Amino acid sequence: MTKPITITDVRTILTAPEGINLVIVKIETSEPGLYGLGCATFTQRYLMVATAIEDYLKPFLIGKDVSRIEDIWQTSMVNSYWRNGPALNNAISGVDMALWDIAGKRAGMPVYDLMGGKAREAAAVYRHADGRTVNEVEDNARKFIEQGLLYVRCQMGGYGGRLHDIRSPEGALPGAYFDPQAYARDTVKLFEHMRGAVGNEIELLHDVHERLTPIDAVRLSKNLEPYRLFFLEDALAPENVDWFKVMRQQSATPIAMGELFTNPQEWLPLIENRLIDFIRCHISTIGGLTPAKKLAHLCEAFSIRTAWHGPGDVSPIGHAANLHLDLSSYNFGVQEWWGPQDIIYEMFPGTPVLTNGYVYANDKPGLGIDIDEKLAAKFPCDNTQSVRPPSWTTARTPDGGSARP
Amino acid sequence: MTKPITITDVRTILTAPEGINLVIVKIETSEPGLYGLGCATFTQRYLMVATAIEDYLKPFLIGKDVSRIEDIWQTSMVNSYWRNGPALNNAISGVDMALWDIAGKRAGMPVYDLMGGKAREAAAVYRHADGRTVNEVEDNARKFIEQGLLYVRCQMGGYGGRLHDIRSPEGALPGAYFDPQAYARDTVKLFEHMRGAVGNEIELLHDVHERLTPIDAVRLSKNLEPYRLFFLEDALAPENVDWFKVMRQQSATPIAMGELFTNPQEWLPLIENRLIDFIRCHISTIGGLTPAKKLAHLCEAFSIRTAWHGPGDVSPIGHAANLHLDLSSYNFGVQEWWGPQDIIYEMFPGTPVLTNGYVYANDKPGLGIDIDEKLAAKFPCDNTQSVRPPSWTTARTPDGGSARP
Amino acid sequence: MTKPITITDVRTILTAPEGINLVIVKIETSEPGLYGLGCATFTQRYLMVATAIEDYLKPFLIGKDVSRIEDIWQTSMVNSYWRNGPALNNAISGVDMALWDIAGKRAGMPVYDLMGGKAREAAAVYRHADGRTVNEVEDNARKFIEQGLLYVRCQMGGYGGRLHDIRSPEGALPGAYFDPQAYARDTVKLFEHMRGAVGNEIELLHDVHERLTPIDAVRLSKNLEPYRLFFLEDALAPENVDWFKVMRQQSATPIAMGELFTNPQEWLPLIENRLIDFIRCHISTIGGLTPAKKLAHLCEAFSIRTAWHGPGDVSPIGHAANLHLDLSSYNFGVQEWWGPQDIIYEMFPGTPVLTNGYVYANDKPGLGIDIDEKLAAKFPCDNTQSVRPPSWTTARTPDGGSARP
Amino acid sequence: MTKPITITDVRTILTAPEGINLVIVKIETSEPGLYGLGCATFTQRYLMVATAIEDYLKPFLIGKDVSRIEDIWQTSMVNSYWRNGPALNNAISGVDMALWDIAGKRAGMPVYDLMGGKAREAAAVYRHADGRTVNEVEDNARKFIEQGLLYVRCQMGGYGGRLHDIRSPEGALPGAYFDPQAYARDTVKLFEHMRGAVGNEIELLHDVHERLTPIDAVRLSKNLEPYRLFFLEDALAPENVDWFKVMRQQSATPIAMGELFTNPQEWLPLIENRLIDFIRCHISTIGGLTPAKKLAHLCEAFSIRTAWHGPGDVSPIGHAANLHLDLSSYNFGVQEWWGPQDIIYEMFPGTPVLTNGYVYANDKPGLGIDIDEKLAAKFPCDNTQSVRPPSWTTARTPDGGSARP
């Protein structure tokens, strides 16, 4: 039996090239020059993830055989007895993606070829267009359309937020205010406008971002039916997922759900009961490529498509992992995409490229992406964004209550 | 309007008086001498919890009104956008319990009196008796019975584990080996013996500790019916909870579940479908007293009783919180209890006391418990237990696969 | 972009080294010396499979990129518009396994390493012990136990068959006779004997082979409970799978099902409703490694284990494919194994080896198995076994009716 | 006891009078001049069916009593152990229909009279009108209406297909491209136009041909409600049939399903849960008249009507069999009909005749149809259509993925 290649180091790289704190895991091996990279980004609690990797996963993993990806995933998951949650899952994801990257490099094959090869040429993506008025949203959407985008997600006015509210403002807790009813009304108007403006060839999407009560979300999904959304995203908070049964009885608007999921019990009932149309988990937050590939297969059995979460707080490594899944999954739907700044392509050579509405993967071994660590070090993370979180995470209802972000 | 009392500091105290790493949160306030204590113990990943508190919750909470317990819980939970999981929930629990402690102290009342007052005098508890043979288990159980215990949980032979297995051990991965079938057979024999030995007046319990495949757990619950268990605990891993439907069709053995739960989607379907008889979450791991009191209320609506998790990796503060819930909940069932060493009563004055099978609360304001920080500092935590985890967390099946702990 | 490696030939090899007609697919590629092997054995209709491959799949596949395994599977499946069924699925399986073999060879890695690596050291297997009396069965079982087997499947008297039956035999249709009631009674006696004879350390299994009416199968599963089967296999014919709901309400005997399945609608409801404990499809008959890996993942989400069909009419290539799945699947249960004659190891170098109750894989690239085509040609297939099928496939009930085999 | 009439030969006749490969089975008997004809047409894999008949069914059946239709069906089905699938079922169908034809001839009665006699005078049929524009479809529909047709199925633009797509075509896999969203939008417009053009007296139907994702099919069925379809056909692929639950909650458009079904588990849940309104299996592909008559009876119990598949790749023998079922079934709905060329009536004397919207059966014994074998031999089958399948079977989505045909 050949001597196995083993893990010699598990390193955490923290960097914020676009001002968003990212967590990258680099696994080094007993084979000189062979290493793998994974995304472990839980931007809101990145220091917790770093602790999980440095103090717990690293000593657990040193010396282990890099080929045993499944076994490492399973044993890492139960090693803390309590499992799941965004912090632990992200830490495990960083390791898991890095091990798949290593497997691809050992094979001399892209990870998508380890997973059955390309089932399509490229991944169609959507971008996010917002604005304060319907015309501003339209203008921003048109910019994407001119670039070749076929799918555009539209949002107006920061979820109905207002700068100040409540009748006795001095008694109010600090924060942004959010009016769910105003938001729902405005959103219907927005899509009436947008569908008229861009015609039928462009797919329109919308993200509720868990801002509505269950019945308001049901009502919105029904009121949006005439505008033929490609999908309605995160219409309910994860605490409310059983309400999708009600939504399903009332509306044929396609439902995409999952960026906040961290636990299989959140998605399994939705899938087995065919209550959603697109699964859109944040793959590092469910634990990496290993569980995401299984989840794609689970969804395929139920004819549910994938639309993995892909905002700016997924690192380029994570975006590459998304893309490898997209290309190799029969039941791929669409991919969320952000607008990487130039620094991204410099710091992460091999970051996938958007061309005419589609993102293409390169054919390098592994995930096909690298990191310039020296450059990364010039963009240190800054935890003060957690100390002073953006107002949308502390939004309140007009009466001063807490509004879920 | 009176000027509110605000949070001035959130401190994390790490201590291991019994060799188990504990995490305590101490909240200091703008009122001189007024502080609260909470349990945030996720012993397997205590440094992650400490990071969550120090780097994230503390800056978020400084200056907030201590009376707003509900609002602080809700906003803390969504402040990281992704929520739940054992690390984040424990951090929030530390704060939450401390705020209830403060509320009680401000009121000059025990927390149980803020929660509706004593619905009983004391909480009946169970202790854990194990051994390598049925006679050893019997001997250990008898010691508890002689101390007045009415409920004894019995376990033999470390879940059927063997020190070495697989026929070609040189090919095996390191770790302890576990034989689920041997364990299930032995457990039936154990309870046949125990019921004969101790008669019917003593309640016997058993903890599967998620060691069985679903159908083996169903079969065990059925085979144990003749021995009239008070309950069968953690018969299924949290990944398998939907299998309680199958168990329910086949067996009338009462089912207790929940120590590993971290997400409402794990418990809600079990409760609304009446698939369990006792909820036994680890209350710091679901986020503290605030969610635990709500969970007790939810269970009462479905006539399910409480049996909160209470092993040695719940700090004495956490045990006190359990007890305040036990006493004030109409639907209390039984309380797990560990055997505190003397150092515990020294370091945590006010730790509840076991007398003749029941644990009693004192009538001091708040949670009625304090910490001697100087003494705590003499028992520093040691992270090497994570680096070299106890063998039961890395158990393997006889073929070298991973066995869920 | 690198020029892809393409399929240059798809060849069908028919051979019967043990007297059982086997179908092997060999895919040759544009890279000199690079080829793959797959199992396409539907022994009862092997000429149909050969036609499917030679006349349909081969022209469809020539020139296609060998890396596009998923796409080739999906497009092959719908290329005939009507899909599924044992003949078409086996043909596609031959291609699919061969493409995974090629992928592993290109990577220089065993197929199990493309699928996440070993999640265990080896696969525990069961063998089949039969006999005309309980003592004969015991003797045959003991031979296996002495060889180190931990799992033995027991069967007595050819499913209760009798040489002749019916009151007016001259009016009966020709064939073997089968008495379901006698079979069920004898089987309970057999396991009462066997459990007493071999004790508890050996796992006993039983295969009903779809010989019972639904309620008789339910009754048998209940009557066998005291003997603690590891599982009861194919208790119901595929036409009756909805009756597992009834069985589940009555018995905790673990249920294994699937060797006759050819269509996802046969297994999906059983899995999503947790009505079985082991999935044991014949992986070539569901279409190869691609659907089998997805099915393993689907089952993992529902905590159902795998026990892939592994009799003598799976070719050694198919047995190797089973083993690669077994080793890389977290939710592996047990593997059926046959007793290969020496000719098998000569004709198929790399055939997995049974040692002390476990089957081990080698670490060669791909499936790790080859075929000596010249030797194979010396054991030509013989279709007369179809013309004169073994009596068990034409069994009849005592009244002359057709009894499902 | 009379000496039974036995099967002396089972012959396969392959012919392509309209350019579509047909498979006919001719059973010859021990009674001179007595023979029967059946349809076994799986046009896409006709050589597999021929192999199944020649090499397997024929030797199994020679010498068997022609009166034992039920027994022959059951034993043929399990004779290969694995059963079902389009190839095996068609082979068995050829035999089964031929035996019914023989039974009718022996009785001197049409098959419909063996099945309870005419429950109606004739079968109303629908024909398929397509076109590139709404006006072209209208023109083609009007031609049918002028011929007396009361039911017309409408289709525009080849399911939204485009000749070329994806922005970088050089990277694309070869094949036609299909845009599900464009197709769905255009279809709503088509029926808005058609209902306006032809008024309410004509029944309009539509065939989705499994081209849509589940939620898009739900949405289409809902959007088509205002145009009062007689039924919506094959709205979901057979892999997705559980999604009819979702469709049922949202839309009252009548649902017809089944041409791709080959396995009872595909139709049984739809029927027992009343999720469809018309069963429209391809009767040779489910195994012939024996299972189709049972399926009609099952549907009658649930008030579901029949609409058997009847395109050009059903042979005239198969069309005759459809008609005998139509006439004798209480729960007949409508019959799909193709436009036979003159050669059909020459080669298959007795082929049913369309008159003023209804197809009429003759009153000859058996199926009432014959074949001119000499003429048939002049139209040999050509397998190159399998080698170069029509583009619709290899359709792709705009991103280069596989689109189900």
C-alpha cells in the first residue's frame, strides 16, 4: 500500500480585499508544494471561525490522510459532540474544500471532473440591482442587461426602510426602521414597472431577505404572480419554514430558500415535501462541498434546482466551489454572482470570469484558484464592523420592535 | 422615566474546577455592585464561545438597558445574521441568564418567582450508574438508591465499546471501537437484571447517546418495554429525529430527546406531532433561559414534560438556571443531576443541594448563586482535551467507519 | 483549452466463467492504452443489453468527451425517450462504470478516492447458507463462520418448494411448486434453531425473495422479531412496496429492499417515508455508479444504509463498483458477496478479496480491475438457460397459479 | 378435456411504412390458419424488442395454450426476474395483443365484445396542430375542424426551441436548444389566441411533452385556466410525478399523464390520490391489453378517464387495440389519433377509420386488423434514425445542459 499523503498544517488566512472580512483555509501536506484552499467565511463572526480552525480542527487533523475527505468531514462534525451552526460549519467547510482542491490537484483534474464532469458549459448568473425609485432600479438593471446578464434581482429602497420612525423617537432604540407593509406594496409596484420596462426575455428575481411575517410573505408571493418572477428568494425566515406549506397552496411563484440554513432539519422537510423550487444554501455555512454535493443530489431526487448563495461575503474560493458544483450538477438552476473588484483577480488568480451573462470555469486542477498571501496580508480584516454592524442587521419595526434582518 | 440601568461590561470567566472546561459570563452594570452570572459552557469548543462573547457580544451590548432581556435576546440572535449553532447560542445564553439573574436581584426575588413562582417544592433528579457488568451497575445504582434517589439511569460497558476490533488492526484508523448490536443486546439484559434487582419502586432510565441506527433504536425501545423505563434518552441522533414516527408506532417506551439540539427545527416537529414525552435540551446550547422558558410553555401545550440536560459540562450557574425552570414549570418531569465535588460549593456559593432524591433551591434573589473568581482563576481551563479528545467522541464501528458519539 | 479525450469504441464482452452469462462494457478512448470497464449484466436477457449497447449507445457515444460522465448519463437515459427498465439501465451502467474507471485512471486514483475517499477500511459482507433441513443450513452457516464471516443469510428448502403438488397433477401447468404458508412456518423454525445454534455474535439475515403475499410477509417479519435479524430482504415484490407501511406499523425487524428496482418511483417513496432500513439495488440495473452514488446520498439524508445486491450475476467489475461505493459511503451497511471461483481471479485480475469477513479493495487507479479478454472468449455465453429457465423462475402455487419468483 | 390450441411460432415483423420503425408480433398456432397480431413498437429501440421476442419469449412460449392469456402475461413478466421497462413490456405486449386477437377469432367476436361490448358507438379523437406562429397553428387547427374534429391539440414553435444558443457557441455541445421560459410564455399567448379564434365549441388540448421544470409546469397550468383546456398533457416528466400534488392545489386545468410510464409505481400513486384526470399510457409500453384493461378498471374506481397514447409510433395494430379498449370502457375520455397515410390501409387492412371526428371499429373477429407481410417487407426498418436521433431528443437548455425531451 502506498504511503498516504498527510496533512502537515492547517492555516487560516484572514483578508478583506473588498472591505468584507474573508476567512480562507490553507491545508499543507506531506507532499512538497501540494496544498489546498477552502472558504470558511462567516464574515459576521470571522474570529470565531478562526478559533475553531486554529484551536480545534488543526490539532485534530494534523497527520490525517488527505484522501479521506468523507471520513474527515464526518469525524470533524461530531468531534465537538454538538454540531452544526454557522461557525463550526464554516470551519469544517474551509477544510473540506481544501481537501477537494488537493484531490483535484493530485488527480490533475478540475474538481468538477471528480464530480462527474461538466453537465453544462457555464453557469448563468444573476446580479442585484437596487435603487431608491423604480426608475433607479430600472437604470441599474439595464446596466446589467447591457453587459449580457439574463437574470436580474431587483430591490427598491432598502426593504422599505426609513431613516427615522416611531411617534416618540426619543424613546426608540437606535437603528434603522423598517415598515413591512410599505415594503410589500412598493415591491409589487416595482415589478409591475420592471416587467413593463424590460419585457419578457429578462428573468426577474426578488429577495425578501426574511423581512416579512409569514402571511405577508404569502400575500406578496401571490401578488407578484402576474410579473412571472424566476424566483422569490428567502421569503420566510428560517424559523418560519413550515409556512411554505401555506405559500404553496396559494401561489405558483417559484420559491428559492436557504442562505441562512445551517442545519439539515431546516432543509429536509422543505425538500421531501417539495415546498421549494430552488435550494440556495451558503455552501460554506452548511459545511463545504461534501454536504453541498449530497444536498444537490438530494434535491435532484425531488426535482429541485440549485441556486447557491453567492454574495460578496463568499470568498473567491467559495465562488469557485459554487461554480464547480454548478457545472457538475444536473439540477443546477442559476448562480448568484457579485461584482468582483480588480483586486480580487490579482489576489485570487483563477477567480471565475463573467462573460456575457455566464460564469466560466478554467480547466486547472483542483478548484483552479490560488491566493497571493503577501497581497492578502496588505488587506487585514477589521472587526469594528461587528462592533458597529451595518444598520440593516439591527433594523426595527416602526413601533421599536426588532425586525428580522 | 427613570434612567435605565445599563450594561457596562460583559466578562468571560473560564474555569475547570472538576477538570471540565466551563464558561461563565458576568455582566456588570451601571448600578454599583449589581451584576449577573450566566452559563455559556460549550466545553468542547469553549474558546469559540469566549471569542463570540469578547469580540462580538460585548461591544454590541455595552450601554444597553438591562431590563430589555427579550429584546437583547432577539437582536443578539440576528446580529450575526446567521444564527443558532452551539457556539453562538451558548454565548447568548451566558448573557441571557446573567440578565435574568440581574432582574431577580433588582426585584429582590428568586428568578423562579419572576417566572410564576414555585409549582413544586423541589426537583426530583436522576443520577447515572454505570459499570462493566450487570452486577457492577447494580452496585452503583444501589449506592444512589441508598442516598434516596428515586430515579437512576443505567449504562453498561461504555455503549458496547471494545478496545480493539477489525480483523486486520494494522489497517484500522485509530480510535475506540463500538459494536451497536452488542450494545443493544447487552442493554436489554441489563434492564432485565436491574428491574429484577431493584423492584418496581425505583424509576429506571437509559441513555442511548445516539449510538444506534434508527431501526436498532426502534427495536431497543420495543425490547425494553417489559422493564418499564421512566424514559429512553437520546435514542436517535439529531439527524434522525424523523424516525421517532417509526418508534412511536411500535413502542410505548417513553421518549426523552434533545441534549444535542441547537435549532428550533429540530424540536418543533417532534413536539407538534407528539413524538416525544420529555424535552431535554441543554438550555445554554439553545440560547439560555429566555428560549428555554418558551420551550417549556410550548411543550406544556402538547403535554410534554421537561427533563433539561444536566451533566458535568453544565456549570453550576447552568444547573441553577435548570432548577429555577424546573420549579416554576407546571410540566416539569425530572432533572438530570451530576455529583458536584466539594470545590464546586466553594467556588460557586449557592449551588443547589441534593437531599434525599430532590434538589432544592435557595430563596436568594436572582439565580441565587455566585462565583469566587479568585478561586476560579486557580483552576484554569486546558484546551489539550480538545486536541486529544476522549475516545468516545472518536468512536468507530468495527469496520473502521465513524460511529456517531 | 486542452483537447478532450474522446470515446473511440464501445465494446460488449460476453462471457460466462462460472456458467452465468455476464455482460461487460469496454470503452476505448482517443488516448492510447486508456480504456474503462463497466458491468452491464442482466443475465436473464443479456442479448437485449448487448443490442442496446452495440446498436444504440455505441453510435450515440463515439466521439464524446470521456470527462462528461453526468451529461452522458442524463442524455443516454432520455435518448430512447422511454427510459429505465432493466435492459436499458444495464446498458447505460456498462458505459457509466467504464467512464468512472477511465476518470480514476486519468487521475491515477481509485474511484473511491474520486468519491470522497475511504470512509471505512473494508466492507463487511454476508454469504448465503441454505440447506434442506435446519441442520444442513446450520452446517453450511458454520462453514462461513469458520471462515470469519460475521453475517450469514439463511434459507431452507428452496422457499418451501415441493417437487409436485396439486390434487389433479395432470391438469397442472409444468414447473416447481411453492407453498407460501409452509415456507413462512419453516422459516420461523429455521431462525429459532439458528439463533440457538450460533448465538448472538453472528448476524443472521433472510431473503424472502418476493415469495409472500403482503400480509404473510408482514406476519413473517413480526414472527421473526425474537431472533433479531440483521435484516429481512425483499420481503415484498416491487408491485407491493406500499405495503411496507403496514409492515412498519407491526414489526421492528429491519427491512432491506431493492434488488428488483429499476425505476426511481419504486424507491423514492420508501425512502422519503423511512419505510426501509437498507437500500439494496442492483447498481447496474438502476443505471450504474452515477445513480447509485446519488441514491446513497439520498438515503444518507434519511439515515438509510446501503446493502447493494451482490450475487453471482453481478460481474466482478460490478462487484468492484459495489465495493468502491461501500468504502466511500458514510451510510454503508453491509455487502452481499458471492464465492468467486478461481477462474474469476484469473479472468478478472484485481477482483476484490474476502479476508476474515471483510472485502478489501486494492489501491490501483480506477475500479482497480481488468479483464483477460482472450480467457473470457473461452467461456462463451449460452442462451439456452433462458430457453429453459431454472425452475425457481417459473414457480407455481399449489393450485397451479403463478408464484412470483 | 379438449386438447388445447397451442402456440407454434412467435414471429417478429419489422416494417416502416411511414418511415417510423414498427414492431409487430405474429403468433401462429396449432390450429391451421389461426394466428394473432400484436403491437410491440418501441421505435427508438426496436432491435432490443426484437431480441426480447426472438431470443427469449419465443422459446418460452412455444407449446403453451393460447387460451391462458393471463397466465402467459404473468409468467412472461417474471420470467426475466427483473421486469418492466419499455423494451420488455413492449415484447410482452406484442404477445398479449396477439393472444387477445386469437381469442376473438376463436370466439368469432370482436375483442371489444370479449371485454363487455361497446359502451359507445365510436371514439372521439384529437389530432395535433402545430405551427411557427399563432396564425399557422390556427390555420392547421381549422383544417382539422373542417374535417369534423372536435378536439385539437395545439403546439407552437417546437417547444420554444431555437436553432442555436449560448453566447459562445464554440464551447457548446451540439444539439438543439430549448428555452423553457419562452415556451411557457408563448403557449399562454397561443391559447389566448386560439380560444378567441375557434370559440368555445372546440375542445383545445396541449402537450407539454415533459419540457418544463415542475414549478414552471404548475404555473403554466394555472395561467392556462382562462382558456379552458380539455386537458394539459404530460405536464411533468415521470421523474417528477409527485409534483402533481402541487399542481392540484393551484389549478383546475384537467391533467392527462402517462405516455412515458413503464412501471405501476409511476401511475398508482397518481390514481389513488386523484392527482390526474386522464390516464394516457402507451399501452404496448405497459405490456399490452391485459394490463391496460386492468388499468382502465382501476381508473374507473377513481373516476379517472382514459386517453391512450396514439401517435405514429403506435402501429395500426396498437391503434386497433386502443380502440377496442375505448369502446368497451365506461370511463373512456378521448383518443389520440394520427393521420395514417394510404399505405397504412393497404398494409394493415382493417385499420380503424376516422369519420367526422370519431374513429369507428369494424365488427370482424379479434382486433379486426391484418397485415400484408409481403408489402411490409418492402418497407424495411432503418436503424440510422437511432444513430442520428432527431434533434428533439437531444435538446439542450441555453447554458448547454441537457433538457428532458
